[in-house]
Amino acid sequence: MYNKVETNLNFVEREKQTEKFWKDNDIFRKSMENRKEGETYTFYDGPPTANGKPHIGHVLTRVIKDMIPRYQTMKGKFVPRKAGWDTHGLPVELEVEKLLGLNGKEQIEEYGMEPFITKCKESVCKYKGMWEDFSGTVGFWADMDDPYVTYDDNFIESEWWALKQIWDKKLLYKGFKIVPYCPRCGTPLSSQEVAQGYKTVKERSAVVRFKVVGEDAYFLAWTTTPWTLPSNVALCVNPDETYCKVKAVDGYTYYMAEALLDKVLGKLTEEEGAAAYEVLETYKG
């Protein structure tokens, strides 16, 4: 029943033989059919965008996501796995902008929304076949023949239906949140989209004075996001950190972290050779 295991195995060829065996004998479908009477285990897999080529990072995520349904299947559970394609979002739009030589929201509107959307739909599945081959090669089992596609009307309407159920249960509320915004694209950005353009740079940060109520003194606070200052309603301190009330040579009285006194206020004034500040009191945060 089992072939002899040779000492000079060609592992790549061996994997291809296993992949061919699974495909020729429809093993994935049979593994589902054999467990239809078992408990259903639902696994939600965030779909990839097929307008970019799969890379080594996708191997890891594909393998890890495949291990969980296989484990539950081995326990006798019925685990339906529907493949999907994420067809929304900035990556697709930016790819088509480059293709058409457009730059920004205004030029997209001049080109025309309908033809631009059509181009996006064409672009989004550019590497669909490559993704399917890649998924088979790494042994990722999913129903690729009947995938869900996020631009499909049925999918969009199902999301609206789910949102309506949440609304009917009074689980929606209106709130406010500070988010990154791209003036060129004319849209808010997700943290992942911001990270795509991330690079390490040297930048001056801001140290801001906050007036103490009922006292001629100020708290000093450091920030790298000065655009959020208008919405500030509180300052945070570290309960384990030591803070000082100091009189600085600029005439102001400050409350600030002891560890940052020299860094922010300076060790000595070069002109006078005197301390740049005088510690008046010390506190625990």
C-alpha cells in the first residue's frame, strides 16, 4: 500500500505528486462530504487582493490559516471553506491611477466614475490565476470555484442587511474619532495604508505648555502629533515616574518629568554658567 521511502527524496517532486493526488481524486470535496453530519465549524478568512502577486509573506498566512480548518476536520467537524477576493480599497484605486496616468480624486472624477470603476474591476483579478496556483502549491484548501467577491451586489447587500440588523438592535451609536486623512486621495486612511508609506525620518517634535488652573505655572508635555492638540481634554502621568516643579531661567514655572529636566531645559546656560532651572518641589506621578 505504501511506497518505499527513498533516502534521496526530491521533496519538491514529492509535494507535486501529493498535490496532483488531491486534485485528481477530489480529496478536498470528499473531506467535506464525509463530515456533513458533523458539527459545523465556521472559519472566517480575510481575503487577499488579487491585483498584486503573492509573495513569501502570504505563504505563512496561508499555511497558518489552513492548519486550523484541517485540525477541526480531523476532529470530525464539518468545516466549509469559501475562498474570496477583496476588491475594495485604496491599493486597487492607486494601481489603476498609475495605469491611467491620473493623480488624485479630481482627475478620477474628470475621467469618469463608471469607466474608472470598470478599470478597477478588471485590475482587481489581474493575478487571480497566479493566486489560485500559489494556494494549491502551498496546500491551502478552499473552494476556489465559487468564491465570494466583495464588489458583487449580493455581497454588498448582505453587508447592508447585517448593518440593518445591528441598527434594529440599537447597537449603533454616533461618535467621533481622529483618523489619518489623505488630502490627495480625499479619503481617511487605515493604519495599514499609512504603514505602506512608513519610513524612518528625523523630525522635530513639539513640547507644549499647558496652563495650570489657579496657579502661575505650566505643565510641559511632549507630542509628535500637534494636530491633535485642539481635541486634548486631559494629560496623563506615569504613577511610577518622578515629576518636579521647577523655576526655569526663562522665568516660567514648570511641572515636568525629572528625567527630562536637563534634556528639555538644558544643563547650564552658557552665558551665565548657572543652572538652567531650580527644583522647587518633587512628586511621584
